[in-house]
Amino acid sequence: MDAMEMDRVDKVRKLLTMSANKRIPLSKIHNCRTLFGIPNDFRDRVVKYPNYFRIVVEDDGKRILELVNWDPLLAVSALEKEFMVDEDRAKKAFKFPVKHGKDLDLNMDDQRKLNLLNTLPLVSPYSEGSKLDVWTLEAEKYRVGVIHEFLSLTLEKRASIHHIVEFKDEFCLTKHIYHMLLKQPKAFYLAGTEMNWAVFLKDAYDENGDLIKKDPQVIFNEKLYKYAQMKEIGPESDFGTKKII
């Protein structure tokens, strides 16, 4: 956890950079800390970084974490980075189809080109989402981008909709998150039940359903789960004098 501290600091900075007014209640980050690999004592650790964070106590006693300085290097989404490496793949991430009458008689290729014009340009999740008209295409692009970036910051590139809704006000989202995600099957995969859908970032997983790039904390957790399922113990293992068979 100590070795990954700066990475986790940057995750929190990016969350704050995305948020409206660049502030998030400490309690919300704490409630979702395991999603991002943030340590239990992060509320004590943030005071070590006065150049990045400031804690403000409101009149009702609520503690708010604020971003001290805007860093343009952090205000670049994972999708924007991918666009620079693989432009075609990034273009296919989202789809915002154009509504048109049947009288246009468009073939599949023409429809794809028309939809691509409607999809691009994308809207950065680090832009001022609170200033967008909530029902416009631009605002929907922004909200989809925010959820994509939110998931990209998580350890396992997935989260429950409840976790996302936790930050609804900070990220200028609406109550129609589920229906919005259903319209983006190329970017997101939904699994679970109506009470608590899990949202997966599809590009982060291979065809076997395994994470392509694993955070060191994920690798550690997988080893821990593996050992926890073992039943027989023998001598000379990684755990001192015992070996798990």
C-alpha cells in the first residue's frame, strides 16, 4: 500500500479534477475506497500533500476534500490517451446514432459514417459538465465519458451502479444512468440484477473475461484468494515454514 501511495494520490486528484467545483465529501471517497485501492487511513494521509489537497469542514460538520491546484497533465482521460495510440479503436468506443427517416434509404456504410459524425468529437470528462444543458447530445457525451473515466480509475475496471450514483452530484450525472449505459454496449458490459447492476469497462478485459492490465493490488488480492481456498498445508512455503499445496 505504501509503494502504491503516489498512484492512489493521483487517482484521488483525478476524481477531484473531474468533479464539479473540484471538491468531494471525504465520506464518499472513503465509502468507495476499495474500488480504487485507496487505503483505510487515506483521510490521515491526505494531510501529507498540502500542495494537492485541502480539507474543509462545513457548518454541518461534513468534511470536504478540495483540489488545491489544477494539473493539466492529469486532466487527460484514458480514452484520450488511447485515441493518440489507436485512433480507430477510440472512435468505436461510443455510438450516438442519428435519428432519421426511412426515406433517406441509407445503406449500412452510410449509416456508420453518419453516426460517426454524430459521435465525434467526444467531450472530455474533465471539462465543465455543470455548464452543459443536461438534455443535449454534448451533455450525454460528457456523462458517458465521465463513467468511462471513473471505471478506468478503478482497480478492476468495474463498479456497481450504486458506486457511480454515489458521485451523481459531483459528476453532474442524471438518474437515468442505467438506460444511458445500455445504449453503449461497445464500451460497457452490465451484469447482475436490477437492484445492483455491475458495470464493466469492456476494453479492459480480454475474450476470456480476464483483466488485460492488472494493478499490483489486484495481483496481490488474487494470490490471497487462491491461498484462502487451499485446504492442505505442508512445509517450506512462501509463508515462512508452511507451504500451501
